[in-house]
Amino acid sequence: MTARPRHRGRRRTVSVLAAAALLALAACSSSADIEAEAREGTADPQAVSVDTSPDQDRVHTTVSDEAVALLPPGAFPDGVLRVSVTQGAVPLAFYADDNTTVIGSETDLATLFADALGLELELVVVDWSNWPLAVQSGEVDAVVSNVTVTEERKQLYDFATYRVDQLGWLVGADSGLSISAAPDVAGLTVGVSSGTNQEQVLLSWDAENVAAGLEPVTIDYHQSYNDAVLALQSGRLDAYVGPNPTAAYSAATSPQDFAIAGTTNGGWPATADIAVTTVKGNGYAEAFAAAIDHAIADGSYAEVLARWGLGAEAVDASRVNPPGLGS
């Protein structure tokens, strides 16, 4: 197979199945920098310049013969890798200025994985709650959508890790809140998305507080991040817990409105991983892991994370089906 150039590759097709409002974005040099500067109100929206036009100059990698050799016989006969992403969560995946083309860190990483496997990439935008159906039905081949490895999910899916899972506690800029442990959320109204590992962390913290005689958390469910942000702005939420990249971008972009009150590993009290998700037993996970390792080795992986200010969430190597939440 012919190696592809690192930049300015072929344009990718985007199949749109869901829609949400486009958020403005800016970033600092890393997630940690974003959080610290957001707290201090010194975030510089020009620290990393992100192109939000539909004509993306995506980072590319070359074909990995090792990764391709790990694909099962007859895989991807049309040469197309169909990947589910969830748009609307900056900087993970969101619509460009044309409100049609999906861009973001997850889409750029999916591009690298497809490159390394020698495949064309088709991004299929699916609501996050519907990704299990999309991959189980064969509508997509894999999910690159901030999915955390859990023991329950491992019964149905195989995983190849590509990021460390970090959660961010987004609050109003003037809230004065600092959140690092269960007692810090006692008596608060906290927004969260159902069916996520952040929901499990919040429920565990709430149970811990109730057992200790502290006030319970009022949990307000929001499947749309944009809706949660509006609820936070209106004062209906004291905090929102979700993927740290999204929360950190909101705080960095609008430090007059938002701040990061703290971060928690998504696997609290253990460490959780974000992974490419495929149907269990189809043989794709090992190939994806090799593709990820290939991108790590040649620097394209680090280049993508740096582009979106997510260097703090990098992994040294991909792992197939590591211990997940609930183990």
C-alpha cells in the first residue's frame, strides 16, 4: 500500500444523523493550562489557533503494515472505515462554520486511525445515547466518541485505548466552588448526562454523602451539553460534570462566565481510559491498537492532541480491553 502524506489528505465524507448548535472555541497549550488560567481569569483565547472552517488541514499518518495485517480476512471490502462520532461537544466533535462538516479532536484522531489502517474514513454523526445501536447494527464499524472502557461494556464490545479519561466540573465564574471530593457536591444541583461514567461517579459521591449524613445531590440530567450550559448560565445548575476537554474549552473561551472547579479521573477511584469501541469478537480491536501505536510512534498522535490542547490526556501506548470501570 502507498503511504499517505501527513497533511492535506483527501476530504472525508460526513453523514449527518443528528444536529446541535456550534460552539465557539479556543484553547491553551494543555488541559491543565486551560483549567488553571480559567480559574484565574487569564485564559488567552489565541494561545492555540483552531481552524473552524470546513476545509480542514487535518493531520495525517502513513499506513501501518502491522495494523493492516491484524485486520481479519475480508474486513472492509470497500476500503471504507465508518466511524460514529457525537457532534456538539467542543473540542471533541462539532460542526464547522458550514454547520455540516464535523471537526474536532475525535474526528482528527479517527482520521489517523483510518490512515494507519489504509482505509478511507466516513464520519457518521450519531447522538451519544445511540452509538451502541449504531455499532451493533453494523451502521458503523467503530465508535470514536469519548467512550470509557467499563466491565459491563466489555461484555458486548472490544476496546483499544487512545486517551486518558478526565472529567471536568464546570461552574459559574463567580461561584467560588472547588470540587475534588464527594463532600464538595453535597447539597448542590449538578447536571450530568445519563448512561455515562460521570453519572456513575456522581451517583457514587452522592451515596457516600448520604451515608455520611450530608445533604444529597440534586441530579439534573442533560443529554445535550448546550442545554446544560444554558442551565448553568441561568442558575438552574450549580455545576455540570462532563468530559474535561469540553468543560475546559468552555472555561477558556468564556472565563467571564465559566470556570473549572476541579477535575476527577473518569474511573474514580481508579483510572479510566477512553477507547475506540468495536463489536466484541470481530477482530478489529487489535488492529486499531496497532494503528494507534503507529500514530504515537511517528508523532502524528501528539500533533493532533496539541492542536486541540489535550496533551495532558495522551497515552504512551494503546491497550486492548484493559480493566474497566466496575472491575
